[in-house]
Amino acid sequence: MEVSSNFNGMQRHTQLHTYCAIAIAILAWPAYAQTGLGLSPLRVETAIEAGTTVSNALVLSNVADRTTSIRAEVLDFYVDSEQEPQFVASSQDAYSCRTWLRVSPTDVEIAPGQRVLVRYTFRIPEEIAAGTYYCAAAFSTAPIPDEKVSGLSVNVRAITSFYMTVGRTRPEGTLRRLYVEALPNDSTRSRIVCEVENTGSYVWRPIGGLSIVSAEGEVLHEIPFRSMPVLPGRKQRFLFPVTEEIPQGADLRVRMDIGGGETQEGHFVPAASILPR
């Protein structure tokens, strides 16, 4: 499972919602520490066979100073073009395992410092193609009124992601493009984008990253790929921020290993220098 930080952002409306999900850690502002929610593990990767049942448990804990009501739900997810996981109630994704998953209990109250086991069960269809299937289980607190700000309440959502693999993993994918683009909210600043594609049916996470090499052959910067899944049949953008000037004539080189015993490489030379404004 992966937990991520703030996938849907922080929204200051009548309620303040703090969302945490795939691949990082539960987000907690000091002012709202009383709403703490723990979840373990954060990512489950399991080999499965058609027609079987897989069961295990997650540990949900209340690190707040009051009793917290929790509600569970099962979700689909994908990773958007800004590298942020997005969770949805349902999708038409051929690799979704959401309908196989059940969790129990779905509603629970947890006292301060208490830990609760949440059972999960996957019922695998009798006929299923080889590949990695994925979904998520989300646990959300009921809104908790803020003691200092009238009309403001907080709720926390922690999410575990599941990757269920049928057959022997055979990662397949390709580097598609390497280019420079302006930031979506600031056209005076740029970032480097590496677009990859998962052409197979198994989830993989690339190893490697971007090297910025001067015209004289000196390695100026090295930036690794962010650790995140590339889902089957999908294109995914990896974003590399420009924090220092990239001089004219520099070569942007990317190396990618997806685990199949082959390293793919690509490069791009911008027509002009790139400034971190």
C-alpha cells in the first residue's frame, strides 16, 4: 500500500479536509494533530491465482486525543499528469480489482490510543487474464469541529492501495518523450517532463532518472525518478523541476530501468538555456 500526501489538496471552506493516500505518510498539520489517524501497511502487493480467496488485515489506529468515528470505502485510483494519485468511487478500468474487495468493519469507533484490525478479503474471479490489478481501501474520520475556529471542522482520510498480480511479472514499457514545458500556474518557470508508457499488463516503477550534462560533458545535475507506479496500458508523465540554470547546449539525458533486464535511454538538447525564475 502506498499513502500519499494531500492528493486532493487542502480546502478551506466550511470544512477543512485533509486527504492522505498512496505512497507517503499521513499528513498532519500541528494545529490539527488531535485528528491523527494511523494505518498500516500502506501498500499491499500480493501474488494471486484465479478462483481463489485472499484475506488479511490492516491495522487502523487513533493517535488523536478523542474517540474518532471511522468509515471505510473501496475505491479505484489512477495517477494524473501532475504525478498525483486520484481516487474515484468507480471506473471502467480493465485492471480494477475494486469489485473483488470487501473490508470489515466498514464503520468503527476508535478510542484514543486504540488499534483496530480491519479485515480485507479479495474474491478472485474464476477467469482472469494475467496482469496486475489494483484498487484502494479508504478510511475517513467523521468531521471533527475545530475547538479554536468557529464553523471549521477537520476530517482525515488514510488510504491503502492494493496491487494483486496474476502470473509471472513481465514488465513492458517504453520511453516516449523528453521535453521542457512551462509550469501550469507560472509561465515564467519551466520543468522537464519525461513521458513513459506501460505497454504491458503489469505495474512497474522505473529506476533511474534524469542527468543534465554540459556541452563539455560535465554532469551538472542528477535527478531520480519519483517513486510511483506506472499502471498497465497507461502513459505517465514524470516531472523534474528546474532549480538552477541549465546552460545552452546542455544535454538532457534520461535512463530508465523497469525491471526487465533492459535499460532504456533518451536525450534532448534544448535550443536555449533554461532559467529557474
